[in-house]
Amino acid sequence: AKQDVGRNYLYQGMAYGLRARLLSMRDSELATAKAAKKMRSLLINALEHDKHLYDAYAGLGLYDYFVDTLPTIVKLLRWLIGLPGGSRERGLREIEYAAKYGELTRGEALFYLAKDYSRTSENQYAKSLELFQQLRNDYPRNGLWTLLVGSLEIRMGHAKEGETLYRQVLDDT
């Protein structure tokens, strides 16, 4: 109906993001890349129509981060399908922005940001731990966050604290 066009692009972009995620779990690399490319385009359109659609930055940030952190051989093949490049740093900033200001994607953005910080290449375990603890506080009935906090505690050399959290989840479930 041509009403709230920016938000319509946002929702369509988010749908393509989910499609890309599903296709990636099915090991359909080319289809995943095409869906991600479409998601990126739609989310850029959403922001062109309404710069306050902060949730669009979650998808753009994930795209930028993961495209830039792909293995070198995959990056070399990117041009075959016309996949735009990304930027690891920009991606992290965009995900942080969505985690701070997003309405729909705040939790997902916090999760991916914490997950990215916990990667060996990022080596920002303390930041990751803080974000997973925030998710644990926001969603206290979801044992996944407690497990992830425990896992990070162990990776940071606090085995006793991590084991206590693991046992807590076991007892709660």
C-alpha cells in the first residue's frame, strides 16, 4: 500500500536474512550468498527510506562481519556472484548499534556480538562474557545463556565458576 516503505524493506530484508541462515544450515553456499546479498540490498533500501530503522543494522552488521571474515579462498570466489565486500570493524559497530538501539533485533544482536567477541580471532572474552551475562539477566529462564557464560568462564581460566554454572543448568533442567 506504499505505507511505511522503509519498514516494509526492513521486514523483507529480515526475511531474506532468515532464508540465508536456513540455507547455510543446509550447506547451500551459493543460495546462501544470493539470499545474503538480497538481504543487504533490502536493508540498505530500508535505511534510505528511514534512517531510524536501527534493526536494519543488525543484518548489515552480520553481513559485513562475516563476509570480511570468510576464508581467503571464499573471498577470492566472491566476485563470481557479485557479492559485495564487507568490513569486520564496521560489522561489529553496526551490530553494536542494533544491540543498543534496535527494537526487534536487540537480543539477536547482543547474541551475535557476544559470539563474535568470543571468537579466538577477536579475543575479547571479557566483553563477550559481559554481553552473555546481560542476556542471562534479560532471559533468566533460558539455560543457554548460563551455559555460554560458564563456557566463557572456563575459557578464561575460571574452571570452578564455569563448572558451577554448568551444574546449575543441569539442576534446573
